[in-house]
Amino acid sequence: MNEIEAQGWPVLLALLWTMSPLVWHLPPWLMAVCALALLLRGASPRLPPRWLLLPALPLAATGLWLSLGTLVGREGGVALLTALIAFKAFETRSLRDWRVLLALGFFLAAMPLLFDQSPLMAVWLALSLLSLTWAAARLAGEPPRGSWRQAGLALALSLPLMLALFVAMPRLSQPLWSMTSESRLSASGLGDEMEPGNISRLILNRAPAFSVVFDGQPPRQDQLYWRVMLLDSFDGRRWQGFDGQRGERAGEGKGRVLRYQLTLNPERGRVPVLERALRAGDGSHLEDGGLLRQDRRGEELARYALESRLAATFPAELTPERKAFYLRLPPGNSRSRQLALRLAAGGAQDFPSAALDFLRRGGFLYTLAPPRLDGQAIDGFLFGSRQGFCEHYASAFAFLARAAGIPARVAVGYLGGEYNPAGRFWLVRSSDAHAWTELWLDGEWRRVDPTAAVAPGRVERGAEQALPALRAESGVAATLPPQWLRRARQQWQAASFVWQQWVVGYDAERQRGLFRRLGLGERVDGGSVLRAFAVGLALAMAPLAWWWRRRAAGEPLPAGWALLRRRLARRGIEVSAAQGPLELLRASRSLPRSDYRRLRALVEEYVALRYRRSGEDEAGATRWQRRARRWK
């Protein structure tokens, strides 16, 4: 293996490391072929003939088309680039070819960020840049021992300039996360309908659904009812909703007005909103019923600035047709109908408290694993099993209300959330999915949560506190994590939240706010960008100036020897540059014994490094220079 081939091995290793995260996003056969191609190129100095390489790329492109259905877009473009880089390795005959391949590797390093912008992927990117820079140092002739240090130093010196460019470059109106996958799925799994078992299947899913930051004092956890869907139609087992107009005119209502920022990946265009939304943020619009829907195309991660009124009741005018619709029930469940009439005997206003009291005193159990309900599901639940999750109670309560002549519907969304004191934000998970009931009484919709009558801990303390007991019933480990693990998890969540908000989500709005706080201007225009560049370049030049000054000081041994002579001159011992180590020791005999003994050890080591050892010991010379600085 010649010298160029030996220097090319680091390039191949760096490329393998750089493309590794793409294994989770591109066809497995493609990644296996690319890795095999790079390994074969490193193992054999002989290049295959060109006639053998010519059909390889069309075959790979055909395979990608069959696997992905496209050669453009995110998946298709990144896959094609990866294949081109792998096959390019078989054309590396000269040092220039290896440098071209390495330059392509720097482009490849940014590709995993198109799929994942998490902090872990940022760490992977930093390590990829380090490995590619190390490969560049090896191509430049750096010895193996010092190439990693040179690569790390180069990245460290360029970091301030990268930060300056990141802050100052004009941003797009949408964050980096606006590029989405064609196959992206909803995070929480909330569907378009609800039947017994739908929400209970989500309770063990701890995946984050969205995060919230409140302006000012946040509400209590039992007030955090996040409305996502309204389910209006009941067929005897499942509740279904419809999008668009509901034919109701909502009033202003009473209650505290809240402003908050919500970051999430909207599910089928649905945006969770706290109680009744008063104002939609950019990229969203209000629908009847106080629901929020996104305007953006796709289902990309987005940030919304919202305003809601925190209240359990909202005025609304319903037409006679809509009132009749909200009273519609399928045939059956006669025992539940008779119960509803008894509960409403004191009047419609007394029905909610009477129905909740029936659930509270009726021996009902809040459980993840209720028995299956067949046939007359409402009768089977209320008079048979009396075991269920939130969807059972919300469905039965809405049925009883309609049977009593009170318009009712089911609301589905989330309840509560986990407050992160490290990041000062709320994190709502899929396990916080919840269902409750809304009744129309005296011209207003009133929220009633029947689950609170059976399991008040679910409402007051959140899903995580109720989760251990529920997991025990389902046969899953039931212990909460220890306190240190909870703190570590909160710290990681806070770091991820800051990363998403200020790095991935550093869009035009964030940039304007940062420029305003830094005093660079009220707008992001040519003048403010130039001022930001000037400040950033000044800060970036500081470490470069330090490095240049240190580099100008010379090699470790000559620089340390000159420092010793200057230290001796301050103590009245003059040693010229023409005098050697022995003359310096003779001139220094007047020093105190301890100082002279340390100086003699330094001089003996200097002689050994400079004259007696074959080859260069750069690390030893650097260590000797540090000890020479400490001698006074």
C-alpha cells in the first residue's frame, strides 16, 4: 500500500461514521452496499475497471426507485447522494481524488439533520466534523499522533465564527424543522373516533406530544384541559366527530385570559388548545367549538403563540336543528335511559351533580384493563362491569345526558402535563390523553369530567402519579423512577427544549427578538446584519489571535529555553543565546539549592529531548515547556 492509499484510509473511516445515522432513515440494503463499497476500497489498493462501475449506479438508482418511489425530495436525494459518494471511492487514484471525496463527506455530514434535529444528532454531527477534519489532517501529511489534536484545534478555532454566522445570517420565516417526511406519523396516536379501549391503549406511551411555555403564572394542573377534538355522533359503541362548521355562535365567556407558546407536530392539522381559544396564532385558524386547526401544509413541527380563556363554561347559541342533533341516540340501552330520567327528576340543572354522585357512590373502578363490553355497551358498563377508563366514563355520561334531554358531546385531548423546573416549561405526553364531556345548559357549554368522580387523583396529580397502579393492573412494572433519575430526565428534557427553541427553531421571529435584545436594531435588514457580522467577527478573531500569538512564539523547546533565560535574567544571571546548557548551569550556581535542583532537572531533560533521542517527541517537548513555565 503506497502513501496515498495509507492516507486515504482515514477518509473512508470518516465517511463510514458520517453516514451511520442514515441507517434509520434510508433502505437497509443501500446502507449495506455503501458500507461494503467503502470497506472494499480500503482493503484493496487495486481499483475495479470502469466497465464494471458503469452499470453499478443505474442499478442502484433502479433499486432506490423501487424502494422509495422517487429519486428526488429528502429521502430520494439523500439516498442518491450517499450512493454516489460510495461509488466515488472507486475513482480515487490521486491525492486530489481523495480530497474531492473528503469534500463530499462534509456535505454528507449535514444530511442526517434533515431527518432528525435532536441534540444527540447535533453531537453526532460534531463528531462527524471532527473525524472528517482528522482525515483532512492525515491527507495533509500530519502524523497519526498529532492529527487528532490538530483537528480538534481547527474545529475549536472555527466555532466562534460558526456561531457568528448562525446568529447573523438572515433566517427563513419558518424554522429548519419545516422539511417533513412523507411518511410522518402522529406523535400521540389520537384517532378520529373514540370507543372503549382507544385512549387506555395510549396511557403507557410516554412519547412527548407537545410542550408549552406560559406567559406569567401558569394554571393549576387540574385546569389544564387541552381540547383537540369534539365527538358529536354516537352509534351505540363509538363516538365520531366532523370537521368544519358546527353551526354554533360562541360568546366571549368569562374567566382568566392566558397567553402561551405551544410547540408540537400537529396531528392531522389539529392543534391542542387550552379550553376555548380566543385568538389563533400565525399558521392556524379557529373553528366552531373553539378548536384550532393549522393552515400550514404538511404536519411539520411548528410553534404557535396562542391566547385562551380559562373557564369551564362558554356561552354558545345553538339552532333547533343542532340541539336535536346533540340529543340523538341510537336504539337500545334501556336501563341507562331509565337511569337518566331518574337522575334528571330534579331538573336539568341538578342532573350533572346527580350523575356524578351516582358514579362516585356506585362502586365504579378506574382501570386500564376493563372487561370487554358487547351488545348494549352503556348498560353493560353502568350496570355490569362498572370498570373502565376515561373514555368509558365520558361516553356513558354523554349518553345519560342526551337520554335526559340535555345536549351533550365528548371532548378528546389531554389533561395536565409535567412541569420541568429546569427549563420552565410544561411537557404533555401521549400518556396524558384524556376524554371528558361537555353539556349544553342554559345557553352555554359546560365542561364536566366524570373521571374526576371516580379517580380524582388522575385529575389533580396527573397521569404519571396514577400510572404505577394502573401498570400493576396490566402486568407491567409499576414503580416510578428514583428522584435522581427524574432530575436527570428533567435536565435532558430542558436541554432538548432549549435546543429546539433556540437552535432548530431559530427562525426569523426569533432572530428579530435576539437582534432587539442585543441592540442591533428593531428589524433584520442590511444594516443590522452587518453590525451583527462585525461584532461576531470581532469575537471570532479573539481565539485566532491567541492561537497565532502562541504559534509565533516558536516550537516548545526553543520557546521554553528562551523563557528560562529570561527568568534567570530577572534574577541577575545573564546567559547569552550562544551559551549552551552546561554554561547556563554553571552561571546559575548562586541560586538557592531547591531552585537550582529544579533548574538542573529541567536542563537535563532539555538536553535529552534535544540532543540524545532519535526522532521527535512533540508531546514530551510540550510537557517540558509547561514545566519550564512553572519554574520561577
